Amino acid sequence: MDFGLWSLGKQERGSHLADYLGLIEQCEQLYADACFDGESVPDSSLADWIDGIASSMQVDKEVARELRRVLRATQKLRDFWLAPATGRPPDHGDWRTRVDIGLGIKAWRPLLEIARHGLQRQPSEELFADVKERFRVVMGERWMDGVDYEGWLGERDR
């Protein structure tokens, strides 16, 4: 398991905003590790992962709750992919497909919530685009369809 992503905070990306995008990237990497190399993701390394997050960036109560959900999802993904393959549909080698097979929407919802929280706290075009895409995947419908970032920001600031 590569914990090198821990440092993706203010130092490398330059702002508080990037903490949300970096945090989402770290969660995705955790899912990928659980799907492809579950033995490298024992519970002790998950505890180290969350400690690393806590020491490298400040997270509020809402984000901490979503991170706990990510950890539970990671454990379930790890256990699913380490178990014998009887009755499991074939995967196509992509970690995202493996997440969909193993847990589906339940795994993606915490990442959407982290992105939404980040968008409310530190709006940016990148987070807006991320929320639009994640909302479509998790909710099965479009969010702010036909509205661009500037239009959303103008409505938000009214």
C-alpha cells in the first residue's frame, strides 16, 4: 500500500481546496489497493491511513464521518476480493469495475459527499465538475444539468 498520497495537501497543490480533491484521490487509491492487493490493506494499515490523514490535513466532523464510511467500504471490498470467486461475476481488471461489482453505489456515496462538502466550503470549477460526475454515478441522474460553474456560483451567492 502506497501512503505517499498523504502529502497531497497545501504543500503540493497550493490551497485548502486541493485537500478535498487530494483526499478523494487518496480514497480512490485505497479502493484500488483493496480490489487488487487486498493483503496489502490489513486493518492495521487502514488505521495508519486514517492517522496519516488526520496528521496531514484538518478534516471536520462531516468529512471524518465519510472517511469512516470509506474505511468500512475498503474493508468490505478487500474481503470480497480476497474471498474465493464462487458465484462472483467476472471482472474486467479495472478497479472501478471491481468496486461496482463488490459494493456498487455504497462505495461511491462517501466520495460524492466529500466532494459536495468541499464544493460548499471551497468552491472551484474542478470540484463542481467532480460533484456533477459523481452525482450522476451515485444518484443515477444529472445534477445542475445545463448549468456551468459560473452560473451555479452566481445562484449560490444570491
